Amino acid sequence: MFLDLHNACMSHEDSIPDRVRAFTETVQGVAVIAVGGFPITTENDTLRWCGGPATADRIRGEFAKGLGTSAVLTYMNKAGHSLEKLSSICVERKHDWAFRWMTLSLVFSNVDIAVELAFARDTRFLLSWPVATANTQRPRVFVASGTLKDWVKFVANADSPDFDKHTRAAMQKAAELLQELLPRPNWEQHFLSYFSIHRSALQSLPLRDRSVLEIGAGNGELTALILEQDVAHVAAFEIDKGLCKISDSRLKLYEQDVQHPGILTPFEGWTLIANPPYSLLGFIIDQMTALRINDALLLIPERALPDFEALGFRLFAELPGNAFTPASTGRHFLVARGFDD
């Protein structure tokens, strides 16, 4: 998993081609070389990072502490919780602020040039050492650095046909490293246990022959209810593969990151109906403006209610936390806008 950046590079300071050759001989594929901007090095034949062992367990623990450190800036912490406890609270509540500033650097060696080009086009990552070896003009080694949040979002598209097979393979390898390093890379999702309120809401709306956009399809329960309303088309986005298994000629399922630039452009003016991940509500508000979406039915938490009321949404119904599996905390509201009011 880890690559000794110090031994692979510093012994070849005078020659970039030698440095590249050292990398290609050391790693065949993808490896972690720096965490938080600090390199993995070797000391007494053991891998070291920031004064301690560079093991997956230790780095996972440091990421967890980073979550706890971020929580100090947000929670009042009247109970005097430790960083580890604050970290567990962040994980439980899906408050991943630290993932937005904690960084990870990966080296890609002996990969097709298409892999480097895919990263070069993505402004979320910083690239270094895109250098060719002496016997070929194709770059053989490069390092990509980015925040944990951006890495998680990027590798979530490892199966996307938008990338060539070489890039998908490299993304999958990076995803495997993240799975081992992050405290909880697959955030637990809360699924609705019953949909009677949604069914009543959908039946009261003029949906016949409409084209509907759904963000966060989950297991597809809401998707199925939308299709019951004789709609013309449904475009459903769900980043987790294999969750939604509905088969209907009117349904197009996109198992990829809905925040991928330009991916929602074809759905301008569509009707939006969704139980979205709450972390995407800001993104959804922006997209409703960009795509000129007026008619929408959304499930939101109580904290977001003032923002949506300011956008012209009206309260449709309240859902208790035990309507979800696992049970969720707080109050949740179904809000609507448009549909000729």
C-alpha cells in the first residue's frame, strides 16, 4: 500500500529520469506516498509517517482524530468528550468536515497515459512529476494530491463509462486504498421504512406524462411510487451500485456521482422529486436555479426548512425519525414547490 517517498526520490535528486525509474521499479500501479502533505519514509527498515509507524491502522486513527479536531470548532462539547469520542459523533452524524481539508497523495506508476489525462482534466487534484522515462514519450509516473472528500467523490465513479478501462482500473485501486484507510468510507444511509406519506403526496400532484429527476434513489421505493403516477420518464441518480434494482422502460438509472460537472444539464426544466442525502441540499438548491426547475417535492431536515421556505417551498408533511431505518434523529419535512400551487 505505502511507498517510501524518501528512498525512492531523495537518492536521485540530480536526475529526474532516475527518479522516475526508481518509482517504476518500486511500485506497479497505485500506492500511498503522503498523508496530510507529509511523506511516507523509511527508518530502520520500517515505514514511518509523522514520527510513527505508517500502518493502515495508525493512519486510519489519525484521520479519525482529524474528524474530532474539526468537531471542536463546531460542537460546544459541554460533556468534555475526547477527540476520539467527537470523531465517533462525526461519523454517526455523517459530519465529514475534516475530509474537506485532510489530504492524500497517491503515486500512479506504469499506467496508461489516459489515466494521467483523466486526472489532469480534473481540477480537484494537484499533479506532479508527469515525466516520461528515457525510452518512451508516454508519462510513466505521476502523483495526484487531493482532499479526502474529493478522492471519495472521484473514485465513486470507478465504473462510469465516461472513463476508459485503464482509468477505471486505477480508480478502483485508489478506492481499495480508501476503503482501508478511512474510518468509515461507506457512510451509513438512512432509508425510509414506510412511504404512505409520500404515496399520498404523489397522488395529489399532477404528475401524469411528466419527466421526473430523482436524486438519491436508494433502494428504489420512491422511484417505484413515482412510476406509479403514469409519468413519462424518470432519471434516477444513486451513487451506490446495485441498490436500486427496478426495471422499467421509462426509468434511466445513473449509478454515479450526481455532482459530476454537467451531468444534470440534460434535465433542465424537469420535475424534481427526491429523498436526497442531506449533504447535497446546497448542491440541489444551486441546480434548481441552474436547471430552471420550479416543480419539486423534497424530504429535508428541520434545520434546512427556513432556507427552503425562503425559496417558495410549502410544508407538505412531517416525518418522525422512526420512519427511517436505522432510526434518524430530529424532525424531517416533506416540502413542495410549484405544481401550479
